[in-house]
Amino acid sequence: MKHTLILLALVILLAIPAPVLAQSQNPPAPVVDPNSIWGQVVDKNGNIRYSNLTDLGPIQKSASWMPNIPGIGNLQASYHEYQTPSGNLVVMPTATTLFFMALNPQASGLAGASSQLQLGTGTELEAAGLIKGMLNGYVDPTALTKMGYTNPDDFFSDVIAGKTDIWSGLGPNTWRFLNSLAHESLTDQSLYTTLLLYTPGDCFEVPGGCPANASLPSAPAAPTPPASSCSIPSVKSGAITVSAREIAPPYPLVVGQDTAKRGVDVTWKVTVGPTHYTYGVKVPVMGTKCISGSGTSNCTTSNNQAGTLQQVVVGYNCVQHTQIYTEGLKWVTPSASLSQTSRDWILNTLSIMYPNDYLHHPDFSFAGNPAKGSFQGSTFVLDFSESRVPVADPGYFDLGVAGATTGTPVSTWRGFSRSGGTFPVYLEEAVIIQ
Amino acid sequence: MKREIQVFRMTINTVILLIVVLALIGAGFLIVRDDPALFSGMLAQLEVITPTSTQISQPPDAQAAVKALTAFYTMDYTVPEDQWQAGVCALSTPNGCQLIQSLFAPTVYQVVSANQVKTGCTVQAVRMVESNGATRIWQLQVTLINPWPGEKATTPVYAEVDQANGTWLLNRILFDQEAARFAATPTP
């Protein structure tokens, strides 16, 4: 009876059908969907497909976010830039440049990249994670303790937030770390670990500016306004909307705990409104006027002469006309990406219960290139669904779409990256009530 | 009537020498008047090759920092980059040399070439700001003799020196961002 009571008291709300995936295995190499935007850049084994890319060459530029040599100026930022067949720009910073980009994600353009891909075993793509990964083995724990940090992650977060500087955490290891960066960044031997991708529409976000030798589509020639035009034509591009949601199952489990390995079904919807081209046309305003001359006189002109009333143009109205141009999608890549807060929770909180926990597959992207949609009236609508996405990490996934429109006769194409919703993925945990 | 004037050979030589010297001075004046930049260039050339004298009273670690920074901030766009690197590396640790070659040199020579820099410098050790066994950081003051437009002549520089086999050598020059923590410390 006593045993029964104890058993009753121990109510297992949720049994764990399987471990949260093997915790001891090494993080997997990045899995690149060959149909995604990265498919043109990297093969399924993670090798860069140089033969598929246009080499825009190495770039060295002075950048205000690079460290300053006293009396000389800022260190030069170094990248190698490539262009994909579909026009996307791929930027590969050297190790040194990447490190200082991560320290200054906004100013350096790191945060402005449409997508990032980490080669090798790393899975951290956000700035604090990049810094932490690059400084692995170089941060001086004593220095951090002296600064009041018991958790190194807090130090890296504070560095990104500008609350402290990275140098104080390196201490006597600084030269060793700089040497390792310099060694990996040697000319012609650079070890590129992170690839940044910018859609042509975001070319201005490329570190160091939009490459002069990139082949970017030019704006189409606007139609010539009619000769009777009376106002400057205006172009208003149609709105791009993105919505996305998880369809099934109602409460998805991480696939590691799901015996059926169900995964999730997700749908995305992208709409592109029509572009409005507005121009003014001079329209004559008719009226009667007394004009002297032949014919029966029925009025007096302004200079007191006999005249006849006639229909004449007395002025002009500028009448606005609007031409509608439909716009489609050139390519789209729907994606599902584990939110930053969930990543932090896995790595900082969940890892207490599951030592050596890591992110298994936090990013998914799915190609729709070329975009298969249709016009509903003058609005282009693209519906895209993906079944059984094998979500392996618990938390909230952000659903987004990156892509480019086709442009219209009066407007150039547009690159975009929008989020459209989130969905949760659950982790079962055993809870004992006493 | 015939008068004989006796002129010594030495007097003739002196007069000829005087005429030559006056001619050279005159020609030089005309050249400088036509091209004043030539004179300042010659002056700068003389300054470039004038080394900073190391104060004997300074400790050897400070002397090592002064010598290395003198080599670093003596820049001449007509001197090949390799030669400048070799000069600095001779006064640096192997690790310091690697940093100079891969991290600093590309930027330094981009500035040197773009501004056609040709300058020497004077370097003075100000104070030691950190000591960690065989590694020390010194604050120094570097004054460029011929700064390029937009660059101030005097700059505080923090240099880390390392002792190996009894010899002090430059390990690295601290970036301004890194040295900010020392700049904020009041001088004792």
C-alpha cells in the first residue's frame, strides 16, 4: 500500500520516449539544401562551389569598425566576394575581419546580411556566438572573474552590447589570439569559415559597399509620358506581404522524442501587390467666348466690337491617370529558423540538464526558385508548403521568406526578406510531483 | 718697361677655389628658387636617416620599445615594404614579426603609399603601464618629423615588449581601442 501511495504521489506528467538526441556526438556539418539560395554556393558536403560563382576578387577597404593602429589608421577589412548565377552576392571575410565584424555587427553589415552560412562544425551565427566560438581557448577565465563575470556568456553579450571591451577579457592571451587570426587571414591562404549572402536588392548592405564589378540588373526604362503630360510621373510599388504558419500537428515534438518522427507541416504565403504608375494629362477646358468676325453678331467683345459666341479652349485641367502594372516573384526561399531566445535557452538553460547540449538543426530553408505562384487579379500570390520538416530543437521557430520580385516596366526588381510568423516545437520533460 | 708681378701658385689656387664655390652657391640658389620642394625633400631625406637616439638611462625594456617603434614609424614610400618589415622584425619577437607582417604591414603601407609618406620620428618612453613577468607594456610618445596631411605629429603609443634569452623585443603595438584602458588611468 505504501509503495502504491508513493507511486501515486509520483505522477509522471510526460514520459520521455527517447533521449533529446545523442548528446555526446559532435555537431553535424551544415546541411545545405541544394535547392536553397545556398545551393548555388555550397555543395551538400559543405564545399564551396567556386566553379559556379563569378569571382569578384579580394577586397581591402578601410573600415571605421576595425581597430586603429595609433598614428596610422584603421586596420583594413579584407573579404573575398563572389556572385551567384542568380545575382546574389556572397561575401567571405577573413578571420580577422570576421572577428571585428562580429564585434560591430550593425556598423560592419554583418547584421544586414540576408543569410549567413557557417562552414565547419560551428553552428553559431549570431555575433555573440561567433565571438565566443572564435575566442574558444583564448579567453582568460581569471580576467573574466576579476571583471565580475561568472558566466562567460554574459561577458560576450556585454561586449556586443558595448558594456565592456573584448580586450580586457583576453588578457595575456591577446597576442596569441591575434596571431591565430592573422595566420588564418594570410593573403591567399585565408581560412574562410563564414559566408554572408546579400540579395542584389540589399547590395548597399555589403561590407565595404556594393561591388563595382557586380552584375546587377539595371532599372527598366520608364514608359515615355504622353506629349500632353502636365505632371511628373510617379511610381508606387506594390506591397510585399509574407504570412506563414504551422499546419500540423497541433503540438509538434522535437523529432528526437517523436517515435513517429512526424516533424511539422508548414505553409508560407507571399503576395506582391501591383505597381501604380501615375501621370497627368492636359485636358482642355472648353467655354464660350465672344469673337469678332464674320457671321451673325450675337455678342460684344471685350473691346466693344460686335462678335459671335463660339466654343473655344479657355484653359486646361491636369487630369491624373493611373496605369497598373502587375509584378511577380523571380525567386523565393521560405525558411524556418530557431529564434535567438530559444537558442540561448538551449545553450544556457537546457544545457544544465543536458550537458554538452547543442543546436541540432536550427535553420531550414526551402527553395522555390523560380517562384511558382499565380496572379489573383492584379496581385501575385505564392503559396508554398513543406511537409514533415524534421525539427530537432525545441523552442520557437521564426518563419520567413527571402526573395526577389520580377520588377515592372516602370520599376526595377526588389529584393526582400520578411518574417511571417512563428510556431512552437515542444520538448517533453518528466516532472515529478511529491 | 717691363714690370714683373709675382703671384704665388697657392694664391691662384685659392682664387679659383673661391670662384668655384661662389658659382656652386649661386647655382644652388637658382635651383632652390625654381623648385623649393627639392630643398625640403633633401632636408626630409636627411631627417629620415637620422635615428632616434636611445637614452642610455632608460631600462632595457623601454629601450627595446623605443628602438622598435622608431623602426615602425620611420616610413618611406620609396622603400619596399619588405625592407620596412625586415627593419621592424629585427627588433620584434617572432610572434610580433608575424603580426607586423600579416596584420599591420598591409594597412601601414596602404597609408604610406597613398600619402607618399617619407618621415622619420622621435620616440620617447613615458611610463610602464603594465608588468606581467617577462612581458611589459610601455606608454611611449611618437613624434613624426614629417607627418602627412591630416595626421597629427605626436601620438601616444602603447607597446608590449617581451624578454627572451635576456633580450627585450617588441611583441606588438596595442590598438587604440585596447590601449584606452591605460589612457583612462591617471599618471601616478
